Amino acid sequence: ANRLRQVVGSVVSEVRSAFVKERQILDGILVANEIVDDAHRHRKELVLFKVDFEKAYDSVDWGYLDDVMRQMAFPVLWRKWIKECV
């Protein structure tokens, strides 16, 4: 475990909440819940999506997905966030 801890920073992104010391796997869900609550309170529009990641890496053409998002005028930052999530 100690050897893994030395390299986990280069393998696991800082935005991840699972498998990182001082963080809980449910942190992401709690943050999402806060965002939804804030949107409801302030009557903001909000778009959410859930991806089933089971075997997703075997079936997604990431280059094609990025091309589609670019053609749909997704901002670069959004595309980066989506890539970070998967």
C-alpha cells in the first residue's frame, strides 16, 4: 500500500473521489446533489447525464465522440471535463 501511495498521484487524477486518502466514494454524489439543489433553489437550468461504464471502454470510439462534441459546438473545457470523467 505504501508503494502504491507514492505513485497514485500520477495515476489517479486529483478530481477523483474514490481510492484517494481523505476522500470517500460518495463525495461525488454529494457534490452532484448540492449542484442540483442549488439549481432548483435559484431556478437555474441544469443538464445531467449518467453513463453506465460497464464495458464502456470496449465500445466507445473516443475520437469519434470528441469529433461529434466539437461539431455540436461543445466548448473545449466541457470536452475536457467529459474526457476526465471517463
